[in-house]
Amino acid sequence: MELLLTVVGLLLVIEGIPWFLSPRRFKVLLASLAEATEGWLRLAGLVAMLLGLLLVYLARS
């Protein structure tokens, strides 16, 4: 449970960095993502998941 809370906390910190540093640019990025096709978003999500799994694997081995 402690590891899960640590991971969620780090995720929130990392997710909050763009909002804190440049909220205007991040809003533009989100607007462009809203216009992206579903296929592109699915591919980006798949790549993000695979990179995350690779990082977890490398960290745990």
C-alpha cells in the first residue's frame, strides 16, 4: 500500500508540473489533443503504457 501511495503521489507531482510552469501552453496542448483523431490518441496511450511497463520492469529487475 505504501508503494502504491508513493507512485500515485509522484504521478500527481509529475502531472502537475506542466500546469504550474506554463498553464497557457498546456491549455493549447489540451486543445490540440481534443482535435486529434481517436486512432492517434489510442496509439499515444499504448506507447505510454508500454514505456511505463518497461520502466517498471527495469526498476524492479
